[in-house]
Amino acid sequence: MINAIKKEMKKFLEEYYNNEVSLTVEEPKDSKLGDISIPVFPILKAKHLPLPAVVDTVKTALVERFKIIKEISNVGGFINIVINKEELSYNVVSEINKKGTNYGQSDLGNGKMVVLDYSSPNIAKSFSIGHLRSTIIGNSLKLINQKCGYSTFAINYLGDWGTQFGKMIVAYKKWGNKEEIAKDPINKMTELYVRFHDEAKLNPELEDEAREAFRKCELGEPEYLDLWKYIREESLKESKQIYDLLEVNFDSYNGEAFYNDKMDPVVEELEEKGLLVEDNGAKIVRLGDDMPPALIKRSDGGSLYITRDLAALFYRKSEYKFDKILYVVGNEQKLHFKQIKRVITLMGYDFQDEIDHVGFGLYLTNGKKMSTRQGGVVKLYDVLQKAIQMAKMQIEEKNKDLANKDEIARKVGIAAVMFGDLKNHRELDIEFDLENCVKFEGQTGPYLQYSSVRIASILKDKTFDINNVDKTLFDKPHYFELVKQLSNFRSVIERAANESAPSHIAKYLLGLAQSFNKFYSLEKINCEDEAARNTNFALAKAIRTVLNEGLRLLGIHYLDEM
Ligand code: ARG
């Protein structure tokens, strides 16, 4: 809050002197001297004026321009300013009440385009809890970037191509039964996939058959393409169920298969630029001593993950003209994205710095990676349903006469899972503990929803006049602390955008809710004195606005009751 004023003062004074001086606006060495200190020596030097004249002019100009100055004095060439905290706080609270959900908006990204690649499940497999992180983080980053003025384009780059499809097709042809699969496609296909892996352990030729089957897809053999289409369609249904629950959506579902016919030009360009080398029948690009080469073509002519990603990258650059592209993909793929950047740089392109791999850690259970293959099959859809059930149980306990219990339980359960993820810095591994995430107390999504609901119930059917408030209350530490936090909202959002880290917003909201709950325990909000009551209501409303908007940026619903 004071930082913003410092910046404004610096700008104002520099403009006042036609940008011929450059000033530093700092904090006084001793806080007794005030909140802001401005050394005027650069002005003396540039303008060849005597000290008293400069001090006088600067003081007068500042006082005229900044109404929130309470006291201004000088010690030699240092001008010291005490800020009127009451006025400042009042400005923050009334700004939030006026702007509503537009509060915190930033122009960081004005006119710029960011493409986000997230979720991107491999659809011949069951949608795993591993892809949950990408979906949740990516969705939040989209909302955060929008809040900062970026245009966004959200792509679900489905893993709908590659040898795993060959495996599915082989399994389907050997052991599949069309009628049975049609009844319960997702489960039946998962079973087929698991069976393939089991049988391939005993019978490794199956792997060759799978590669051959995928090759036939790539070459466009109708029988294989039809099967591919069927499998893709059916497994996409499972993902869509999950997206519906989470309420996330995409601007495009162009997955890897979409690029099947767009790779040749890339390979040709690599060839022309002399970057493609033969290696045991395969084609690779050497990337230097610090990185393994990129395998571009298999010896059987088949393409690879990186080949498709390169084609996708060039397509997106020319189609969406992004200023930045975010790949929300697990840390395990760090090398893959480094290789992509190196390849395009070797090709002579200069946009590698626009490419950002937004990596994230694993979900662990008892310290071990959660897995979707053989054995510990964890289905994300089931996990989400369980979270919703657990939320419902708590609602039954705490507020059993609530209307729309199911709807609210869904929003609380999903909030629990999403916030349980987003409060952690994305690069860390997370020990998955559903029970803790769903609690209404502690560092949870439901706790934040509950804090917002608490304010809603205080304000229910109340009105207040923001022009009749008691500004002296803002001098009390528990008031001022809240105002300070509220005023930081925008800079927290910008930091989250710059670092692609929604956790900054999540942590901020926890801090805000904690301060509010402390405030609530110290202060009777609906008090006798009218001006004090108006102040409390206006502050509480501002807090709720910021809590709700912050939750929205994480992809989480706020509630009026729970
Ligand atoms: N489908 C991939 C996987 O699950 C993730 C794709 C990420 N996006 C990308 N452009 N490579 O591993």
C-alpha cells in the first residue's frame, strides 16, 4: 500500500522536474521519522538550486498532490512524510466496495496472448490423479492471466496418438468384445490396457505388434483409424465427466493426432538446416554435450512425442501468435521441454524465452508415487466423488437444514481437492490426504468458503453508508492489518502470474481469512455505534469481495451458505 504511494510520489516528482532527475523514495532509517523519506540531493545537483528552495517547492507540491499526507518535515536534504493511515485505509476499502470483482485487475498483459497447454491426458488410459494437477493448475493460471489482462487460449493437448494406441488396438482386437465395451467403455478399456501390460511381460512380441498397429494408424489404414476414433471418443467421455465436475473448459482439444499430417514440414526443415543425423537407422538432432539428442524419427519411420510437440509448437505460434506459451506438465518432462527449446534455437528461431514449462511435482501416498498402471489404480473420478461425499457428511453434521445440500457438497468437495493442490508450491510433491483437505478448519478450501459464508451471514439483509464511517478505527492494528492485506491483492496476483504459481494467491487467501477470523473474535461487527458499524460492514464486505475473487482465480466457487 505504502509502496504504491512511494512509486506514485517518485513518478510525480520526476515528472515535476521534467524527468531530468532520478529520485529514490525510501523508508526512513528510523520509523519515528515517518513512513516515507525522499532525499532531494539529485534535484540540487541537476538544477543547481539551493537546498531550502528545493525543500520548500517539493513539500508544497507533494502536499497539494497527495491528500493522504498527514505530516511532512525535513531533516537537512531528507524530506520525511507521515502517511494518514485513516485516509489511506478508507481509500482502499471504498475502492474495493466500488470496484467489486474488478478489484485487483492488472494491466500486466495488456494486448498480449498466452497459450496454455494443460490437462492433456493420455486417453487410451484412464484419467489419472496425476493429470489432476495439470488440470487444476492450468485452469487457475488461465484465470490469473486473464485477470492480468492477457488474452488466453486454452488447449487440451490430448495424448491421442502414439504407441499406447497401438497397444489398445492390439488388445482390443485380441480380447475385446464390442458389445461389452459399449456397455462400460472406460472400465473395459482400462482392463484391456492393464491386460496388455501383463501379457506383454510374458510375451514381448506384443510390443512389436503394438508398434506395427500404431504405424498403420499413422499411415491412415481405415480399419485402424476407425478403431482409433472409437477408442478416442469413448475415453474422452471419461475426461469430460471430470471436466464437468471441476467446471474447467478448453478452447481446443487438438491433441497429438491433429499433428500427424503437420510433422513432415518440420522434419524437412530440420533436414534442410543440416540438423538431422542418421543414428542406427533413426533420425536424431544432436543438442550439445549437456543434453541427450532429440529422437525425431524411429528407424521404422514412426514419429515421436517430441516430433509432434515441435509441429504443435510451430502451428500454435503461427495460428495464435502467442507472446508466451505455458506447458503445464509434470517435472519428469523437464528435459523434454529443454530439448524443444534447444531444437528451435538451433533452427534459428528466437522465441525460446516465450516457452515456459510450468512443472509440478507428484502426488504421493505414503511417500510413494500414485500410479494408474497395474495394481494401485486410482481413478480421479472416484476420488472426486469421495471428496464430495465427505463434504456432504460434514454439511449434514453442521447444517442439516440447508437447502441444495447436494449442490453445495459438490462445490465444497471440489474446492477441497483443488485448494489442497493449489496451496502447495507446484514444484513440490504432495502427500495426498483427502481427509485433511475436506476439513472446514485449517488450511483448506472449505475453510476459505466458510470464512466467506460467515461474512455473508453477518451482512445478510444489512445496509451501510460508506460515506458515514469512523476512519479513526483504521488506526487499530487489527483493522490496519486487514487493510494492508487487502491492498496487496493485485501485487499477489501479478506475482502468481509472473511465476505461474497460483500458490501465492492460495497462501494470501489463507492469511486474509485468518486475519478476518481474528478480527471477528476481537470486534463486535454489528455494533451499536452507527459510524463504527458502517466501517465494520464496509471492511467485512471488502474482505468477502477479495476472498471470493481470490477463490474464483483458483477455479473455486464461493458460497452464500454452507
Ligand atoms: N499427454 C502427455 C502426458 O500425459 C502430456 C502432454 C503435455 N503437453 C505437451 N505439449 N507435451 O505425459
